Amino acid sequence: MQKFIAGNWKMNGQLPDIASVKAIAAAAQNYPSVDTALCLPATLIAPAASALPDYPIGAQDCHSAVSGAHTGCISAVMLKEAGASLSIVGHSERRAAQHESDAEVRAKALAAKSAGLSVIVCVGETEAERDANMAVAVVLRQLDHSLPDEAASDWLSVAYEPVWAIGTGRIPSAGDVEQIHGAIRADLEARFGADGAKIRILYGGSMNGDNAASLLAIPNVDGGLIGGASLSADKFMPIVAAAAAV
Ligand code: PEP
């Protein structure tokens, strides 16, 4: 399976930072065996997509409706029109701060798919849930309720992002990553049959150029969702290079 390294810029970046998007897109051409994409703040999608029409630019969220009375929200159709080709949904920062439920995440995934976007659905346990030995159960519950029945490998990836590893510099042990990714894989195959074996499962949470090679070598780790280390080519490209070398 071709590895997929996606960046999540979160609420970072203004117009001058399109230079970093350009640098990453140019450098990514040296690694044709790795799929890459950058999920940008909504305000940068159109300028980035028009500067780089052949590079996958993504959003970080979308609304589940096509249009309507949803002040401040952006629909998947609008993101597609702006030039996005994918969207993250269900990031833990939104599940926590915007109280997004699994049902809402599922509706957003379906809306994004209907608009013609690829989708990364995020799942992951909190530190308290891990300490209570509930990590596998929590992740599988989120997965089962967040993925629509229409899930398929040609438009969907899953990102396992332990909440306590995001932006903290801490990562789970290789054994813990293998356990969760294996459980996600088994669940995907049970629900979606042979295609469930092809849905890419990304790891996210403090992945960087130093730890990417070992994380990406773990079975069923088919790529990474990268926050802080996706903001510049010098931090992002070592992760892409590690993915190419695995
Ligand atoms: C993320 O927010 O999806 C993420 C993985 O962040 P970081 O790489 O900064 O931990």
C-alpha cells in the first residue's frame, strides 16, 4: 500500500506561507512512491489550490449540510469549489472544543464524499481512557460510529491520533501503536470485507523526522497525519523521505 503523509496546519498560516506549501509540493515530487497532501486553514485553500493546481490541498473540517443557516460554517461543496480535494473530519481538537459527536463526524464524512472530497476520519483515546485500559474499546467505538456504511478505500483514510500525543512530543510505544492499528484493521475488514484491508490507517501525534521511520515501519501504519511538523518543508520532508524508505 502506498504510504500517505498528510499535513494538518490547524489555525496556522497566512498568505506569505503559501511559499511553504510551494516548497513542500515541489519537494514531494522527489518522492513519487508517497502520497502527500496539506490540510490548510480555509482561508488558504483557494490561494494554495490556484498556485498549485496539481497538488492535493485539503480542509480540516466541513459542515454536513450543503448550505443553510449555519453561521461561520463551510460546506464540503464550498471547499471543493475553493479547490480542496480532501478534508479531515473528527479531529480530536474539534471533538473536544466543538463537542462533535461520532454521528456528526459520520455525517460530515458522507457530505465530504458526496462533494467529491477524499476524507480522513480521526479517532483516538484520551490519556485517562488509556490509563483505564480503554484505548482499544474507545477507538473501535469511535470508528464504528464515525465511519459511514459507504466507507471505501478509494476515498477514505482513518487516522489514529491518541489525544495525549498530539502536540506534546510524546508518542505511544510501538507495541501500543501496533495493537490499535491492528484492531482498527480487523474492524475495517470485518465491516467492509476485502476493501477494509485497503483503507489506509494513518498514525498522528507528534510524528517528526526523528521518529517517523520507526512509526511507519509498524504493521498497518500506512502513513501519518502531521501537525506541527507539517508547517515547513524542512520538518515535513524528512517524514516523507522516511515513508519512501520504509
Ligand atoms: C494533529 O493535530 O493532527 C497532529 C498530529 O499534531 P502534532 O503532529 O503536532 O502532534
